[in-house]
Amino acid sequence: MEFKEVVKNRYSCKKYDSRKIEKEKLEAILEAGRLAPTAKNLQEQHIYVVESEEALAKIDKATPCRYGAPVVLVVAFDKNNVFTYPGGKRDSGVEDAAIVATHLMLAAYDEGIDSCWLNFFDPDKLAEDLDLPENEEILMILDLGYAAEGAGPLENHNSRKPLEETVSYI
Ligand SMILES: Cc1cc2nc3c(=O)[nH]c(=O)nc-3n(C[C@H](O)[C@H](O)[C@H](O)COP(=O)(O)O)c2cc1C
């Protein structure tokens, strides 16, 4: 698919049917995450493919926003392997994981798979429930699946500020 089509037509899907995601498609999505740039090429991300009934139940306990997705990706990063920027206020962890997550989300659409980025959950509680190692912090969850009949973008999908409001040439 044309990149422009991907970024224009992708939307946050909030209703999935029970169709499974083909293995090749899931692998293509994960590969796009693997190719994401990270600060100093640290690649501190860790992606958990959640597809067992047991693990999906843990997601449902953490958030009401799985919307029936048959697979979710939990994107985490290694807090002990981040690059601290000059000034010491910020480091690369959240930023790198967000780039990886964006690659995953856009690649999903390119593969014909719908998705929704989720942050409506307590990341520490979920990390504990999923038994993640102490050094890993969860950034986000990505629902993945095929949109159910009747699903579609919410009204606000096309409501974006004009460039003049968010871009300045200096
Ligand atoms: C950082 C982030 C967090 C989000 N968290 C949630 C969430 O927890 N639950 C949900 O249903 N949608 C969530 N969304 C989806 C947004 O509501 C949606 O992207 C936004 O309304 C724009 O809609 P669109 O993606 O269809 O253009 C999130 C999106 C982003 C970027």
C-alpha cells in the first residue's frame, strides 16, 4: 500500500471480529518494529505477542479496550538500557518504544490489519500480572485484528488541526 494511503486511512478500530491474524502478517508487522530506529541503536524494546486465552484475560483485567482483538502486542522497554540525553532530564526509553509502536501500528494497516493504540491501563500492574522482568516498563498495548462488521473510524478521526496551528517556520 502507498505510505500516504496508510497514514490517511488507518484509524483506531474499536470492534474486532474473531478472525485470527495470519502468521505471515504478524511476522511482517513485528519485522517493521524490528527495523525502527532507536537512540544509539540501543533497541531496548521488548514486544510481547499476547494471544493465549490466559494472557488475553490479563489484558481484559487491565483495560476495557481490547474490543475483541484476537492478538495484542504489549510494547515494553528495558529501563536499564536507555540513553540519557544531555541535561539529564530525559532518556530514550519511552521515545524509542513509541517509535517502535508506531512502526507496528502503521505496518499492521499496510498488511490489512486494524489496530488501536491503548494507554488506558496501569502499566505497573499489568507488568506484574504478565510477570515481566523488573527492568522492563510497559509503554503501550496495540490491539490487532480484523474490524468487525459495522466498525469504522470515530467522528473525530478526520478532525485534525490545520498545519498553521501546529507548525511554525522560524
Ligand atoms: C497515545 C494514545 C493512547 C490511546 N489510548 C487509547 C485507549 O486506551 N483506548 C482507546 O480506545 N483508544 C485509545 N487511543 C486511540 C485514540 O483515541 C485515537 O487514536 C484518536 O481518537 C484518533 O483517532 P484515529 O486513530 O481513528 O484517527 C489512543 C491513541 C493514542 C495515540
